[in-house]
Amino acid sequence: MKKNILLSILSGLLLWIAWPPTSYTTILLFVGLVPMLVAIENIIKSTAAKKGKKIFNITFLGFFIWNTLCIYWVYNALKMIGPIVAAPITLIPYALGPLLMSTACWLYYRMRLASSRPISLVALVCFWIGYEYLHQSWDLNFPWMTLGNGFAVSHQWIQWYEYTGVYGGTIWIWTVNILAFLIYIGLREAQTSKLRIKLFTALALVLILPLGLSLYRYYNYQEQTNPSNVVVVQPNIDPYEKSGSIPVYTQIQTLTQLSDSLGQRNTEFFIWPETAIPQYIDEEHMLTDNNYLQVKRFLNKYKNGNVITGGETYRTYANRVNATASPMPGGGFWDHYSSAINIENSSKLQFYHKSRLVPGAESLPFGSTFSFLKPVFEHLGGATGNYTMQDKPGVFYSQSGIGAVPVICYESIWGNWVASAVKDGAQFIAIITNDGWWENTSGKDQHLDYAKLRAIETRRWVCRSANTGISAFINQRGDVVKRSEWWVKTALKQDINLSSDITFYVEHGDYLPKAGTILALMGIVFVIIKLRRK
């Protein structure tokens, strides 16, 4: 038992070392799961009782170590809502993901009771893919630790994400680990030399072919020239002071001055970070709002200029017209949004409402089921479950017809969400975020690295504005062309290439996890039927 515990811990540590933002250790992803598979095999082959429970507990330990070491910074992002509320919410990313991972391993064990090891290992990959797809789709979503994200620092290896998305990376990692496991386990089993040669050959091919094809694509990829001048701004305003000691007028003045420092006559987009305008704005009366008018005065000198900015917006109602509306002091109701706003040299305004919300901090998970808790959160001042979201991605269009997909913070880890907006006409990706809540941790670096995956999947430039850093420009191959430092006041300028081409992944979306989930469900039904017959 002690040996299996050590093997599980070893897997957790290997996966942590391999995970972004650590450079030059990505290759450990190809062996990080082998000790875990060996531990599972040891339990299956043992004479111990309650093997399923032991497998679940052993694997949970390793996965919990991996997850917690990689996303320790999550508490910093949530403590703003209060330590009492933040502590249990933090357990969602720390423990819920590992629980689902261990469930996939437990299902693998149940499949082993009903079928052969090779079929069960294929089923394990499907169970895992099913967990990952669930964890990006349900109300407790947190797809940060999707295995395919692990290649974010070695983006040259996965240029084929334009066909598969990150789930192709998950399948690649599992396939290599399983083949390595079978070769290792064969050393203590009566494995024939013929089978061993086949396994080594398969391992070499599965490693070399995807890597070779990706490197070929990377070094031969050519962007079509279609330039647009873009400025991203990093005002470096302490997130704890944005709504307090620094006047809104002063914050906007900082943004306009930084924009002017690099803006030129043909600049088409100035991109400001999430909640760059920190004061509540009534969407129906924004044209007369002083903050809006201040931005408009800045834009006067840029004929084709647009400002994409984050802001807190709302709509008011006399009655509670929908389930998301909350009561306002003094009467009436409102919907409150974390928004991206496109402002141009006309009276036209475009709004996008953040739609991938942080569970607990920005949305009440399973709100329809637990709607009875809404008055509790309202009593707490709307500390959680507060934002209203829209049901599909948005695209902002400039006066010259350029399409930009606004992506607000947490949304940037959803490949299919961003791809849907690209399919609707977006020619580049504008990520606006405020990573200052996480402080100077690896969270900000991981968030930047994941943006490279969106560039590859869609073959679009990413223009990233982060309040305190890291702001960046990322080209269509996933290269960070320019980046800022952390916690500095600055702006970046770049001529990006717009694209209207549609990749296979943009066209077909998350077809891999959908297929994997269907196979996983079929596998579960198969296990139930087989075991009942026994």
C-alpha cells in the first residue's frame, strides 16, 4: 500500500513539474501518468478487499497534489469576496477536479472487471475525456487543468490543435502514457518479444508523427498580409483601489494617456482591460454618461479608432422580469453584467456580457435548483451569483467592418467558446483581463500561456490587455511577439494580420470530447450490464 501511495505522489509531482509556466519540462507529461497506472495495476493484481475504493483514494491523492500545486493561487482570486465565502469555493478547483479524475480511474477498474485490459485502457481515455468535457460544461466548471493545456509552453509541438483543440493533446498524453505503461508492466509479465516490439514501435510513432507534423506546420506556416494597427493598454491600477481611492476620471485619464503615447492616425483598436471603467454604467443611458464622454473626447483624433474596454454595466426594471434580476435599494430590479464595450466615433455602442463566469464568485452554481439561496447572497450584498450572462459569444464590428471577439478573463480557457465567435466573423481575438487579484503567482503566467492555444486553434492574432500584466500580442502560430512585464504601467503597439480563414476546429468545434463522452456513457452502460449478469 505504501508503495502505491508513493507512486501516486510521484505522478502528482511529475505532472506539476511538467505544467505551465515551467519551461523545458513539458516532456514529463508523456510519463507523468505511468506511476499512477502502475499503482492501479498493483491494486488490481493484489488480493486486497475493496479494490475500487483503494484505487479511488490512491488516485485522488496524486491528482489533488497535482491540481493544488498548479493552482494554489486560486484563493487569491477569490478572497476578495470574503474569506468565509472564499474558503469553501476554493475547494471547487482544488478538490472537485481530482474527484472527477479519480472517478474516471474507478470506472476504468470497473471496466477491467467486465473486459480485457486493452479495451479498458481505451475506455479510460474516454472516461477521462468525458470528465474534462463535463468540467467545462456544467455549472461548477473549471477546465483550467484540462490535460491538453499542458502544452501551452511548448506550442510548437501542437500546431495541429487547429484540427483537434486541446482535447487532441489530452488524447496524445494518455496514449503515450498508456504505451509506456504497457512496456514497463511487460517487464514483470510474460510479454512476448513480438508484442514488445509492437509496443515500442507504436510508442515511437505516436510520439514522433504528431511532433514532426506539428514542427513542419509551425516552420512552414505563413500568415496572409492584412494589417491592422492595435494598441493594448496596461494601466497597472491596484485592483483593490480601482473602486476606492482612485477617481474614475483619473483612471480613464491614465488609459487615454497611455493610448495616446503609442496611437497613430491609422490605429483601429485601443484595447483596455477588464473593468477598466470601474463605475456602474446604465446601458440604456450610456451615451450621456461622463465616463463615456471622456472616452469619446479621446477618440476624436482617431478617425477609424475603436476602444474595446471592460466595464461594469447594468439594466434596470420595474419588476423582476427574469430569474437573474436582483432587487435594488429603494425598489426595482436590475441585471448586473461584467461587460466588454466597443466605443467608436459615432453614437453606436456594442456590448458583450461575460458568459463564462467563475462559479461561486460570479455565478451561483445550479441557480435554478438552488434559487432558494439567492436571498442569502442578496443579504450578503450580492457577493456571489451576481452577474447575468448572455447565452452565446459576441463579435464587435468596427466602422470599417473588422470583426473582433471580446474575451473576458476566465473565458479565454474555453477553446470552443472563442472558436464559435471566430466562426461568426471575428478576425482577431481581444482578451481583456484583470489578473491582479492573483498577485505575482504562476496564475498570471498560465493565463497568458493558455491564450497561445486560442491563437493556434483559430489561427487568429490574440491582443491581450491585462490591468497589471501580462499584456501581450500573440501571432497565429502562438508565438508571443510582444509582452509586458508584471506590475508596470505601459502600453504595447503592433500591426497584426487579420484573418477570415476558418480552421477545422473552428468549423467543427469540440467534436472529440463529444464523441469521447458518448463512448464513455456507452462504456458505463456496458459495465453495468456485464456486472449485473455476473
